[in-house]
Amino acid sequence: MIKGPDEFVVGKEGILIRKGSANAVFLPQVATEQGWGRDETLCHLCQKAGLSKNAWKDDGMEFYVFTAEVFGEGEKS
């Protein structure tokens, strides 16, 4: 768990948010592929969780980050 959204490194880390029973996750590459910055990523993540887009600014929001290795599909023969 991180202390707040400012500790989230866009494009390097995936993020999971949780507030009460609502939660959502994005893999590290999602923000980069969509061209989103930190704030925009967090807004979309809140909406995915069924929360208001600015819920990431609320007290009680929990933030978890992780890294992942992304493997592409091999070329088809």
C-alpha cells in the first residue's frame, strides 16, 4: 500500500484502488497505451470501480501499486 496517489509512477507501475467494497485495477501498460497522465488514469480507474471520477481525492481511498512483466504474443507461423 502506498500513502497516496502521488507515489504512483504512471507507466511503470500498475495500480489498484479500493474504497469500501468498490475496487478496480489497471495493469502498468494501460495508462501508457491510452496516453493518460496520473490524474486521468486515477479518474478512469475510479469510474471503472463504479465511483465518481474524482473519488481518488477522497479520504479513505486505498492505493496499491505493483509491477508486472508483460509478454507479447509470438509471431504466428
